Amino acid sequence: MGNGFRKLMSSQNFGKARLEAFSDGVFAIVITLLVLELHVPDAHSPAELVQGLINLLPKFICFVVSFVYITIYWINHHQLFHMLKKTNRGLFWLNSLFLLCLTFIPFPTALIGSYPNERAAVIFYGFAMMACAVSFVWMKVYMFFGDPLVDPSEGKPAVVFLVAGPLLYLVAVLLTLVDVKLAIAIYVLIPIIYFFAGGIEDKR
Amino acid sequence: MGNGFRKLMSSQNFGKARLEAFSDGVFAIVITLLVLELHVPDAHSPAELVQGLINLLPKFICFVVSFVYITIYWINHHQLFHMLKKTNRGLFWLNSLFLLCLTFIPFPTALIGSYPNERAAVIFYGFAMMACAVSFVWMKVYMFFGDPLVDPSEGKPAVVFLVAGPLLYLVAVLLTLVDVKLAIAIYVLIPIIYFFAGGIEDKR
Amino acid sequence: MGNGFRKLMSSQNFGKARLEAFSDGVFAIVITLLVLELHVPDAHSPAELVQGLINLLPKFICFVVSFVYITIYWINHHQLFHMLKKTNRGLFWLNSLFLLCLTFIPFPTALIGSYPNERAAVIFYGFAMMACAVSFVWMKVYMFFGDPLVDPSEGKPAVVFLVAGPLLYLVAVLLTLVDVKLAIAIYVLIPIIYFFAGGIEDKR
Amino acid sequence: MGNGFRKLMSSQNFGKARLEAFSDGVFAIVITLLVLELHVPDAHSPAELVQGLINLLPKFICFVVSFVYITIYWINHHQLFHMLKKTNRGLFWLNSLFLLCLTFIPFPTALIGSYPNERAAVIFYGFAMMACAVSFVWMKVYMFFGDPLVDPSEGKPAVVFLVAGPLLYLVAVLLTLVDVKLAIAIYVLIPIIYFFAGGIEDKR
């Protein structure tokens, strides 16, 4: 089956423009849906309302972190598809797998925002984000290695950049065994690292 | 009336690009809205939270199955419209009928995710998915048969591929009379079959 | 002020393509959000679930009627903008007014779906739909009369087509004084009339 | 670090078209999501339903004000990007910061709609809107001053137009100390001012 499967996946040229437009649509919707997880607090006095808004602080932070994280994926996706010379069924499905993980983000974001001190919620968030990172790296590896979909002159991405994202989330998940606050600190740090690291990878 | 109706439906050339863009928008939104049916569990202890997440398992599975299913429709819709040489009012309305069924998917998905063991929910899901399949096949038949909207050199789709989807859902619905688990197994199998069958139809 | 206001509104040429794309985005989202008003029923037995689904019937009907109605607006909007030779600030704001009414549709749809026998809900729905129709006709009149934004050779829309939509909703709202069921019948009829009338206007 | 950071931010040319399309997508979704904050009232008698709808009046007003406000941002964003000759990483991130504030709008809109008489809600709304205004002005300043991203012949925006928006919200927030109704009056006035002021800035 392996060979037949490989043939199937390398078949057909999908319209890159429509694939890009569809992905962009999903990105724009997911990033905008995050706000729906912020619910107006139920309050019966001014003090209760202020307290209710203060209690939403973890949710606000999660909203911003997930927003930045999705933005970074959007920019990386944009650059990746810019390099793409041809597409095939395999790329289409790997992109779909990545979009599946991406559209899931509002749920772990709401979960960790509701239970910021619960190990189960913090671990769940880490695994969900790791799934995003792994599926994105998988797509990247598929594009550059084997029968490449990009111009060979582009060079190959350094392994350190490929494993960095998934590995950071794995470390964060393991750190929940020590203290969930350490894991959360890493979750907040990752977008910051990527924000500044963006330039490094460009210079490859 | 039949003749006047036929004339009306074959009138006018709708912009294919805008119809495609509109359909893509609906696809992107529907696939991203699925996550809104996943609600953060109400928990008062770590154990309750873990249990709450485990209880969401049927909803997670339904989320993935519906996501894959919509993705397959997107790819098929993409290929169908790629072959389209002209459009008319009839195609526009058949496409709208299909989009109506498509935008409805989050509801049966949430229903079967909430009541995975209830025959009524499993049957409802089957009929909703069958409606999608039938409306898609109807659009396909309209494009290829009668006054064709595609180049005649494209060949006509094999009847087996046209009836396969609706028929599989009919079988699943009938199997609920025996055991709902059999129906669910078929619901999960259908995207997998289409995933692998995609290549077969290409070689037609 | 009238003169200064007229000057302001006729100033500037807005990108027609981006205005069209933005409107299409709003159309696609509104039509897909309708499903979010369908909530999975709370049931504790198979019989309750079946009853819960049957109770949703008015909501399902409203979902379909609003879907068809928005689709008809989309097609009409598409044809209107196809004729557009230039745009200005006035058109932009009339289009925005129409989009405001359009994005509001999920609320009256949910309202009448929840209270199909309540006069207040039926009247509210009628006025909301009338607002859509009036804002659309206003935009049409602005485009064709005065300093026209379309090629004069296009001819002007017949007054009967301009007043038909708003008038039908006015009649429906007045009929609620007799029986709400009469009003609902007209709400269901309107998309059907437009579906068949589409061809008549084309032949103008 | 300052210098390295400046170099990083000025690096790379992002596709303006895709950035514009992505922003438009977010605009279209946010403006359409506002309606989801309008919930059908729970009523057990006709009188209760009418009362419930009347009670929604503040929410309806907030819906319209936020809709108009987002529309004005869309038009301004459209004009700003029309002038853009080149893009860079810094612009991308400032645009993302603006989109973050924009996607947040449904929350303060729902908050002030739920608690129109509560100082905390009115202040929160003012600060959220001020964040939008500041991030938009920041992007504008970035584009026109320093290493400009627009053609120098475009002229620079007048400082009065840059500070007007944020300042008006600051005044409104301070006025909540006197009376929240004054602040709300300013919130309603701001879109009206911008609606008419649009033409003034054009003539610069």
C-alpha cells in the first residue's frame, strides 16, 4: 500500500491561490472567534462587576497569547506558501491537518482561561499547541525533503528551527509536573521568542 | 410551467469567480465554527475536570469527522468548479442548496456529539449528511447531463461515484435499527473511504 | 448643509473590487452564522430528544427562509454591483447601511423561531426584513437616479420592483393584526416569489 | 538592542494584497459577530416578550454604534493601505496589534450593552476603543514618519487628525467621573463626527 499511497498523494496539482485563500479565510475566522470565549460577567453591584472583570484577566491574557500565536502561524504560512512551486494532494491534506489543529485553538484557549491553575487544563493546552506545531513542521518537511515542492535553491530549513516549537511545548508540558506556572510562563514566552526569532530564520 | 422554469434556470451567466469565492468563504466559516460546539466543562475539582474532558471525547471525534468531511467536500467542489465552462441560474441555486446543507452541519455534529448513543440523534446526523451528499450529486448531475456546463470532453462521472455517498448514509441510517454503533462506524468510515477513493476517481 | 453633504458623499472613488469582496465576506458569514441559533435540545430520554427535535421545527423553517432570503440578496447585490461603473462615498455608506441590516438578520430569525406564535416577534421580524429591503432599494435608487453610478444605457429599474419588497413586508406586518399565521405565510412566500420573479426583472 | 530591533522590523517585504485581504476578512467577521451578543429574551407572556425587547434597546444601540465605528475603521484602513508603496515586518505587527484591538470590540460592546449605567463598563468600553484608536494612529505614524512606507508626495497627516480619536475617548473616560451618560453621548458622537469629518481630511 505504501507505494500506491505515495502515488495518490503526489497526484494532482491543486490551485495554490485557492488553497492559500481558503487557509487565509480559516486564519481570519479563528483569530476573530477567540473573542467569543470572553463572556460578560454576571454582576449585581458595581463592585461585583469590577471583580468580574478582574477575574477575566487570565482569559484576556489567553486571548492575547493565542492571537499572537495564530498571527505568527499566519506569517509563517504566508512565507512557506510563497516559496511553493507546485502543490499536490499530500500537501493539501497536511495543510488540512494543520488547519484542523488551528481551528481547534479556541477550545484549549477557553479551557486554560477558565482553569489557569489546573494541571489538566495546562497540559491539554500544551498538547493542543504541540499538535499545531507538529502538523506545521510536518508540512514544512514534506515540502522541502523527499520530492521537494519548492525550488531546491531555497535551501532546506535548519533542523533546530523544525524541532524548536514542538520541543518547547513538550518541555512546558513536562514542567507542569513541577509547577503549572512554569508551563504557563513558557506558553507566554513562545510567541515572544518567535516574534524576535523571525528575523534570524530569514537570514538563513 | 416546466418549460418556463427550465428557461429561467438556464438564463444568465453568473460570475464563476465570485460564486467560487463566496462558496469558499462559506466552507472556511463552517469548518471553523465547528469548534464553537465544544464547551469548556464545568468542574469543581481536578478530577471533575479530567472527567469532563474525557466526557467530551465523542464531541472531539465528531469535530474531527465533520472537519474531514467538509474538507473532502471542499476539494471536490474545487475540482468540480475547475471543470466548469459556464454557469447559469440553475447551477447557482443548486450550489446554494448544497451550501444550505453544508452550513447546517454544525447542528447535527453537536447533536450526535451530545447524544452519541441515542438513535434519534444518530439518524438525524445520517439524514443531514445524506442531504449534503444528495445536493452535491444533484449539482454534479446538472453540470454534466442535459445541457452540460462543462466541456463534453471531460467525460461523465460514473454512476457508482454519484450514488455511493447518499447510499452509504442510507445504509448507515438503516443500520441504526440494528445498532447505533454500526451507523457511527460507517459515519467515521465514509471520510476515510473518500480520502483513499479520491485517487481512483481522478484516473477515470 | 444639504449641498456640502451632497458634495462630501459624491467625493472619492472607492475600490469597487474591495467593496464587493468585503460585502461578500459579510454575506458568507451571516449566512453561516444562522446555524448558531439552533441549539441542541436538553433531553433525558429518547422520547424527550425526539420531542425536542420536533419542537425545533419552527427554528429549522426560519433557518431555511432566512438562508434563502440572504441568498437572494446576494444574487441581487452581485448583479447590482456588476452594473456599477463608479463608486462614491454615498454608495459606500448606503451599502454599509444595507450590511448593517443584513448582519442583524440572525437576531430576528432566532426571535421568530423561538416565539413563532407571538405577535411581537412576528412584527419584529417583519420590520427587520423591511429595513433590509428598504436599505437595498435606497442603494438601488441612489445608483440609478440623480447622478447615476451606472451606465445610463442600463435603463432604470421599474418602480414596481423597487417598492414590491418593502410593501410585501408592510402588508405582512399589518396582517399580524388579523392573524400572525398570515404574516408568517407571507414571509415564507416572499423568497419563493423572488426566486421565480428573478427572471422577469432580468428581461427588463 | 534598539538598532537590531529596528533592522528586524524593517526587513522583508510582505505581500500587501494578502495582508489587505486578511485584514478585510477580520473586518468582515468582527462586524458580523456583533449580532451574536444579542440574545433572544426569555419570556413567558406577550407582555414579557415586548418588555424583553425594549430592555434590549441599549444593546441594539451599542450594536449600531460599534458597527458604524468598525465601518469607519474599514474605510480608513482601506485608504491607508491604498497609499502604501511598500510593507515591512514592523507594519505587519502594527497592523496585527490594530487587528487584535479590533477583534476585541464585541466584548466591550456586549459589556456596555449589558451594564449601560455602570461606570466600570463605560470606562472599560472607552479604554478598549482608545486602544483601537491608538494602535491605528501608531500604524499611521509608522507609515508616514521615519523611513516612510508611502510616497513622500502624499504629504503627512495633520497632527490634529492623529490625536483627535484617542483624545476624544480619553475625554469620555474622564467624563464618567461626572456622569456616565456624558461619556456615552461622546461614544455615540464619535462615529458621527468621523462620518462628517471624513471629507475634511480628504481635502488635506
